[in-house]
Amino acid sequence: MAYSSIIDPTAYFQNLLWTGNGSNRSLTFDGNSDMQPDWTWIKQRSGTNYHSLTDSVRGLNKQLYSNASDAEATQTTNITAYGSNGFSLGTDGNVNANSSTYVGWSWKAGTTGSGTTTGSGTGKAYSYSVSTTAGFSIVKYLGNGTAGHTIPHHLGATPKIIFTKILNSGSFPWWTYSEVIGNTHYLRLNGTNASDEANTIWNNTSPTSSVFSVGTNGGVNGNDDPIVAYCFADVQGYSKFGSYEGNSSTNGTFVYLGFKPAWLMVKPVDAVDNWVMFDNKRLGFNSSTSPFNFAGANNTNAETTDTGQLDLLSNGFKIRNSGGTVNKSSTYIYLAFAEEPFVASNYNAATAR
């Protein structure tokens, strides 16, 4: 049996719930490890405010929204600081309206650097933060308008998922790469669309363990336009990005992950539907009837209530809904991060819920 080298996933990913108070405040993570985040994704659970995405590479006063193609916005009352084990909030309603409830998902990268892009055309400046241990990097780069422009991601492994967003324009969506659909296709994080085909986005070229390639599309490679990329590679026992087949049955697919999931997002790639997110802090899994998800990363809907859609297990997840967003007769991609590995290098085994 192979073991996970990450004994405690909360050193690299944490979920947090809170109720807003409308005043400046600091929040502390409750995981086993302290963690200073580098990327934080917040959504109001009780209302329809935008998703709010902040990272340490672009700067904490710069906001993006997974549900919209909007350009990056300057916002000084959203996340105001990243701490050694949490983050500080201002008064912005997307993150801290009085009496509203919220969830925040946070990832750690940590090692920073900068350089010049490679491949075809003029090399351009880029900066990054990366954790090769956790298989996650944030890369901010300038496009050069030339097909075959290659962007170093510094993961040391081939990324399975890449989310990109041009920062100075609202004319382009969140172009999304998934190994499942390949380098000739794309998804839109801020849309319900099925995957579509274009050679101007990923240049019909798969990422390598050192770079990802872009074509001439302005959303990924406009000349001198700033673009951010969030890149993820599989890490045994901590993260996994793959696919499953829906069967429209209450006895749905079981997906083996090699860990107990803390966070899960799924999207059908051959059908129009939402990107749906689950986590281990908000009930709704394992036959619970409590609130279970947002209608999607791609819209602003408040959290909804439904019967259990899936089981989060000690080594993966099991689909339990006979249809809907998680179990059409479609191919789904998934992104999953661990609460704890099934078996870590210290030989401790995860337990079922």
C-alpha cells in the first residue's frame, strides 16, 4: 500500500464557517495545524452576494469573483490581512455583513519567486507562490499575444486543473483546463456550459511538469495583459482531480480518492449544469437533510437545503442522488482535497463518518 506523505492536510487546506458582524475582525482556523493562507475563496451562505477570491500574489486588496467575468476589483474592506493561522476581515458584505453566514475555503502555497515566461514570442514577467508538497501554485503573468507562449507553474508535477482569469478585462470568462477533457477543450468556471473546443486557448498542447501553454486568445494571452492562473497537481492522500460517470441512480458511482474529503467540487463536462461544492463543515452529506451546497461556483445563489446528495467516506465519496447536478447520465470532473489521508506515512488510518 502507498502512503501519504502529508500527515495533516490542514497544514495546506482549511474550511472555516462564521457569522458576520459588520466590523473589522480576525478569524482563526480550527484545524490541527496552523496555516497562513495564500488563496482564500469566500461565499455568503445566507444570501446572494458574489463569491470573493483573494490571493497573496495579486494582493489582498484585489478581488475576483468565480461567478462573473468581471475584471479584478480593488476592495480594501474585504480580506485585510493573512495571519499565521487565519485571516482578517473588513466590513464588506461579501465577507462580513452583520448576521449573515459565510464559508471560506483556504489554500496554502508559500514559496514565492519571479521570472520571465518562456516559449514562443517575447518573454514576459511573472510572479508566483507555490507549494510543491501540496501541488498548488498561483502564477500571475503578462501575456505576449503569441501562440505557444509557455508559463512556468513551478509545481514540479503536471497540473490536472488550471483556472485562469485575465485581470484587466471583463470580456473573457474564467478559462479552465482539465486533463479529463484535454488540451483542445475548455470549461468556464463562471458558466454552466458543457466543455467546448478551441485551439486558441491551450494551443492544443498539454501542460508539462514545468510549464503550461497558451494560444492567442486574449483571456489567456493578450499582449501585456495581466493574467492569474491557479494550478493544481495530484498529491497522494491529499488532493485528487479526475472524473466519474453519472448513472442517474440512487446507487451512484463510488470514487476512490485515497483520503477522506474535506472539500469537493463537481461539474458535468458534457452537459449544461453548475459547478457544485461540498465540504466537511456544512452538513448535507451522508444522508443529512441540512443545507448541502451552493447552486454553483458560477452563480450567487444562497445555500440550499436538500436530501443528502453523496456520502463523504474515509477513502472517497459515493453518489446517492438519482439525478440532478451530481448524477446525470454524464461524465463529471471532480476536484477534491483531504480532511485526512486514508493511510498516512505515520500509519494512521482515516475513519468513516
